[in-house]
Amino acid sequence: MKTTDFATHMTQYFTRYLVNEKGSSPQTVDSYRYAFLLYFEYMESRCGIRPEKLTVSDYTRESILGFLEWLEEERHNSPVTRNYRLAAMKGFVHYLKYEFPDYMEEYQWILGIP
């Protein structure tokens, strides 16, 4: 099975960056992990993209805005919970911009989500 660029960077983000480089607590890592599990669920159910098929180019402002809307409308998450999930999404962008700078403009659009 071919590994996607998203899978490679997601693995490095959780196993190396968050723990070793950023010094995130186990609770933060768990919270971010859960946010991405929900993002995967959204991408598969609404966009038809299975988690193992996701690429970095799929990680867009549009997909994240759709995800945030889905959290509030379908899962009935509060704005506070939505913002925690957004923090996880932005955290991954901060990692990607140094590891995979090809989509810097898209990352800036993502970081601009209020």
C-alpha cells in the first residue's frame, strides 16, 4: 500500500513534533488526536475521501471550514469545542509550513480562520 504525504506528516506530527519538539502534554496530544479522528470522519462522510487516501493538498481552508460547520450542525458541538478542534487543525498547519512548504498560501488561509 502506498503511503500518502498526509499520512507521513501526520505520523511525524504526532510521534515526533508534538511530543519531542513542542513538548505537548499527553492531554493535548489526545485532544489533537481526537480532533483529527473527527476530521477523518467528516472527510469520509461528507467529501468521500477515506483517511488513508487524504493528501496534504486535501487539507484546505474549505475542508476545515466545512469540518467546523459539521461539528456545530451535525454533532451539536459548542463554539468552545469547535475552537479547540480548530486549534488542533492550526497546530498541524504550523508543523506543515516548515515540513511541506509547497502549500504556504493555503496554510495562511487556514491560519486566518477566526
